[in-house]
Amino acid sequence: STEVHPGEPEWLILLHRLMVNYYAHERRARVRLALLETLMGVVARYVTLYEAELLDIILPFLQRRGAPPGAPSTPQLTLGVIRFVTGTCRAVYAAERYAQLFGLLTEHLEDPSLRVRLAVVRSIEELLEAMASGGQPRNLRHAYYALLRIVSDPASSSEVRLHAVR
């Protein structure tokens, strides 16, 4: 991962290989989490110049429906994905990226873990703030309705609903 920067030849190909080898095909959650932590630094450093390239490679791997069959998932890994999205939402500039990040978050709204659902709500709040400060009022509606859905859903735990209305 120390070679994942624009100064290296074929750095985007290397990034894709890292995602395939150490995220998509890796069975150990801690290895996948370590890769996500490393990638948060890469995105933070280079997103201004390479937002599309970086996120076009990384985000599809983080989607549940894009995961290869049998790819392991744990609450810790899901929380790592949510942390990645939260860390990334402050750095992105393009409006369509907010929609992608929001889609990744909403995939986890039905997670059985209360910790995961609370993290999703907190991350949606961060995304709303980032969208508002980035001048994306048109896209705020989708995030607002997702929070509204959480609050009004009788199946949501009271802790999640309480945090969502805070």
C-alpha cells in the first residue's frame, strides 16, 4: 500500500489489485479492515485530483451486492466500511459521489447489530452536513427521507430512533 500514489507507474492498477486480493478475496476481517484504514489515507491525500479514479475503483468493492459470493462480512468490517464512507464524505466534491456514499450506507440500515445501525445513522448525519456545506441541497432530500424512515419505522430500536431525531 505504500506504492499506492500517483508517483508510481500504474498505481490505479495496483489499487485495483489490492482491492481484489486483500478485500474481495480475503477471508480475514482484520486484513480487510487494515486495507480500508490505509485506503482512507490514500483517499484523503489524493481525492482532490483523483476523486473519480479512486472512488470508481474502491466503492464497488464496498457494496454488498457487488461482493463476491461467500465474501465474509462481520459487524466490525461493516463498521469499517461505514467509517470509510464517513471519512470520505468530507473529502468528495462531485454530487454523484454523495449518492454513491449514501447508497453504501443505506445498505446497512437493516443490519441486525444495533452498533452498526447507530453508526449508519451517525454517518448519514455526517453525510448530510458534508452535503450541506458542499452546496448539495438537491441531494439532501434523499438522506433526509432515509433518516425519516428510520425514525418512523416501528422495527427500528428506540436508541436508533432517538439518535436519528437528535
